[in-house]
Amino acid sequence: MKSSKSLRRIWDEPQLTGKKTVCPGFGRDILSGWEALRGFPGLFKKSSGNWEGLSFFTNNSSTSTQKYVEKLRGMGIDATEDDIATSADVMIDFLKRERRGKTVYLCATKETYTQFEQAGIPLTEQRPDLVVLTFDKELTYHKIERMCTFIRQGAEYLCTHPDENCPTAAGPIPDCGSFAAMIAVSTGGAYPRYVGKPFRETIEMVKHKKGVCEQEIVFVGDRLQTDIAIGANHGVASILVLSGVTTREMEQNGEIHPTWVYEKLSDITPCL
């Protein structure tokens, strides 16, 4: 395992010259495993040198960006909305760029619904062009029935992220992937197009938001299937930290591999 000292040498290598944006995942999050971020406020400061921007990213689309800002500030981290993005932000970016003007039936918490409204997404309860599923912790039977009906009627079906469970301090709880499985059973096999990690739409959103190219981005996180897969699948650099759900053995024996592996986030901060 590399030390923070060797990390500095690695970041001086030619293939990392010009990196500008680091994207730490924190979806597990501020509420549980990423509580360790309290000890590393330096990671959350816009740094001098090569770095021009940070984009802390979570697939969790149940909470608004503003609420994440409030949580981070409560941890002593001076974050702004420009520093944070969720899979809901990716969906909004995708809808504005690729589905401009299309009407949307949105399944979301009140917070996230308001975020889409404020972004100017045309939301409707009647015969939408699109059905958009997010991590709705206020899910009701009526919402499920409406989505299934609209999908059968031909609406395009989108979802923020594929995670089947959301890890919490009390254990995993059903997430978007589980909701989508239920809808698939009812609709005879309809599955959505996803846009959050590990899909390319997330990279596109970071590029647009930060004004960078793919070669200037590095994803950081503890989950192989999302934080690391987005880099491995799309030619973007990634760093796996072993302070979360993934062990060194899991990484070595798996099919998804990061560019680098480090024990904890504090090993990364010296290079900023």
C-alpha cells in the first residue's frame, strides 16, 4: 500500500499532469461511514496548484444539494452548492441538454421535487413524455401506479441511479434499483435509463459544471460498483479508499479496478 509520501510522487507523474477536478463520493455518507471526513477538512478546500475545483458527488437523490451543504458546514467544512452534486443534478443537466422541453412525471421527495421545479423542468401529472424515478423516501402506491401506467402508455423511463440499497448507520434500506425492480415486474420488464454513477452522464455533468475535460477529472470513493466503475468504464482516473465498504481483497479479486488504492482520505489531502 502506498503511503501519503509516495502519493505525492505519483501525482507528479506525467499522466496526472493537468488534473483540475477531484470528485469525492460521500453518499454513504455524511451520516455514517464518511463521518471520517470530519478529520480531513483540507480535502474540502479549493486548493492552489493544479487543482481548480472540487465536486463532491453522491448518488443519493433523496436530499437537496442545499441540505448537503448544511450538513457539511455542520461538520466544519466550508462548502457551497457549487462544490456539491447529486444524481438529481445529473438528471436535471441531462434533461436540459438532451430532453429539452419534454414534460416529466417526477417521483421524488418534496425536497428533490422542488429542486427540479426551480431548475425549470416542466413537471406534469398527466400523460408525460418522460417518467423520472429518484430515491423517493416518500414513495406511495399512487406514485408507483402512475409511473407504471405512464410507462405502459409509452413514456420514456429514466432513473437517477441504479443502487439497490442505500447503506445507513442502521443497515441498508431500499434504493432506486429496488424500486426499479418492482416497476419492471409490473410493466413486464421495463427498466430505466440511468444517469448517475457509474454512467457517462455523470461525467458530462461534471465537465459542464466545472468547465473541464475528462482527462482533468479524478473520482474518489469507497465503492467499486459506482465510485470506481465510473472511471474504469469511461477512461477517467479514480482513487479507491479502503476506509469504507471495500476491502483490499475485494478490489484485488474483483473485476473493477481503480487507478490507485489508498487506506484513507487523509492520504490524499497532502497532494492538494
